[in-house]
Amino acid sequence: MYFVYITIFILLIHILRNKPYLLSTKNQHMREPINRHITREASLLEIRTAYISMATHEFKTPITAISSSIELLETKMQRDELMLPFYERNLSRIKEEITILSNMVDDILISGSIIASSPVTHPEVTDATTFTRTIKQQYFDQRPDKRLLKIKISGTRQDIYIDRSQFTSILTNLVSNAFKYSHGKNPLLSLHYRKKYLCIKIKDNGIGIPEKDIRLLFTPFFRAGNVGAREGAGLGLAIVKCFVNANNGTIAVSSDTTGTVFTITFPYATDTSS
């Protein structure tokens, strides 16, 4: 009997000593199907991203050709004094739709590269006030509806360290949305120079965003339930968030029935470039 107890005791010791190995082997068998599934999903995502990128690139050529043809047609009709109000109105509408389509194609191309890998940044020391005013002048001072982007600045100016191309995309996306949803009113862009960071707020006067949709707002291809027939592919905000994160910033959104405010923060250049 005593021999039996000794045998059982030794067997238990052996099992306990080898338990980590046994568990590891078991876990390995469990992980293999999961790893295969993850690898397959990653491959499918890579193929889908490459296909979307290729197909979208193909759209750029006809869009450019159509845009150039419209410009030539418009110039010739003005020179020959054939530009009747009817033609002018419809040519203007065609140009607006081409711009919308071109922007959507650009967003898809950018989002495809972001999905494939994190965006590469080329940050520079940047005066955000001067940069923002330049963006306003280049993109928003000649609107057909005559609305203007209002800019408000407070605090002592300090430079930020940011990729300027991505900063342009952040501002133009958010301000374009603010115009889109502001119902004839002027959106407001505020730059608040805080003690340790720059705070940028972009406010519209629109329909607001349902509370249930806010948490999904930065998801690619997601559009809030109350946007109706307004144009867009649901990619702009996903791109904005990715670029903000890539430049060490933060982004938040608050909304009610009187409008929506996007709040972005970036550290100052002295805190990031050293």
C-alpha cells in the first residue's frame, strides 16, 4: 500500500513539473487555427486594399480629363460670348460635382494607404495661425454661397511641430464639413494657445450628431444616421483622426441640436522636436 502512495506521489510531481509544457502544447494547438484565420484575414485585407487603390487610381484619369474639358469649354464660351446664364449655371454645377468626386477618390486613396500601414509623417515647425489663415484664403475665401470661415485666436502664439500636408487635410476636412452642415451660417475656427498645447476648435451651426453615432464617427465608411442625402463617403473623419494621432495630437467631438464642435490639441514644438 505504501508503495502505491509513493508511486502516485511521484506521478503527481511529474505531472506538475510538466504542466507548463502540456498547457503550452495545448495552447499552441488552440492558437494555430486562430493564427491561420488571422493570417487569412490579413491577406484578404491586403488584396482588397490593393484592389481598391488600383481601381480608384483608374478614376483619376477620366476625372482629370473631364475637368480639363470643362475648363476649356468654359473659356471658349466666354471668349465667344456664348456664356448664357443657363450654361454658366450648369457648368458651375458640373465643376462642383467633379470636385466632390475628386475629393472622394482622394479620400479613398488616402484611407487605403492608412489601412495598409500607419501614415509616414514629415513634421516641420509651423506657425499654426499663419498656416490656418493661408488655408482659409486658399480653400474657403471664394465660396459660391459667399459664406466665410470666421477665425478667432486667443493666447500667446507658439509654434507646433506637424506634418503640413496632413495638417492641411485635417483642417480642410473639418472645415468643409462645418460648411456642409451649417445651414447658411458661417462656421467658426478657433485657435486657443494654452499653457502647454494648442487647442483648435471647429464649430458648425448644423443639425448635430445623434449621441449613438458619436462613438462610431471616426470609423471608415460610417455616416451618421441624420446626414440624409448630403454627399460624402464617410472617410474624411477617419483620415482626420489617423493624421491627428500620427502627429501626437488628440481629437474629441461634442454635439447637440444647435451644432457640433470638433476639438483638436497639439503639443508645442518645444515639447516634441527636441
